[in-house]
Amino acid sequence: MESAPPGPYPEPPADLTERLLPLREVVNPAWYRGHQQAHPPRHFNQTSGRFAAPDGQSFGVLYVGEDEFAAFIEAFNQGVGSTPLGLFVSESLLASRCHCLVSATRALRLVDLTSGAALKRLSAATDSRIGDRPHVVSQLWAAAL
């Protein structure tokens, strides 16, 4: 018996502001960042990306990873090509990006969207698809949170 495909992408519930957010405090955070050399390491992108502000200006997003592999994927995932010999990243793309360690000067409180239990707390219909396409839905979640 096949399971039914998932329904429409879940939008933030109307009562999200009344719900207890699944917060996690991170003390002395340090993360890896892969980014365009045209921007500084702590550049918060306001105009594009899956969690950018829907209006393109009210807030920015800084994409980081807990290890250098996550940072590499974030920096290069859209530029990875494929050949019969395997995956590749062009030299020009490598030359346009850099890899660094970023840290915060204070403890941060983050909304935990990494577990099913945390997502359930936000909405019974919420699942990991809020980070998938279409970006308009994940941007609505970013603005609501």
C-alpha cells in the first residue's frame, strides 16, 4: 500500500505568536561559513534565499553550518555539476567563494527547526518541507518567526 504524497506546503499558522517557540540557547557559538568573496563573512542576505524576508528588506539571513562540510554545501550546492566521472565544482566558482569561521559575541537564542518534535510544536501540519521549495512559503515562515 502506497502512502499519499504530502499535501500543500504548510504556511505558518495564524496563532503562531501565541505558541511557545522551541528555543535553544547557544553559548559561545562558532560556525563555518562558505560565501561569496564579494561580501564580508557576516553578511546577512536580505534579497534572496529560502529564508530571506518576503519583502526583500526587513531582515537578513546568515547561512552557517556546524562544520566545514555544511558550509561547503551552502556555498556551492547550486553550482555543482555532474559528469560521467562524478560531481564537480568549476574553478571559477571556487575562486569566487571563500570559507571562514564566524562567531557571535554573546549567547544566541535560536528557534529550533531541526527536529520533528520542534516542528510539531509550531504546527501539526509543519514538517521539514518548510525549508524546501517554493521559497515563498519558507520566507513566510522566516517572517512569522
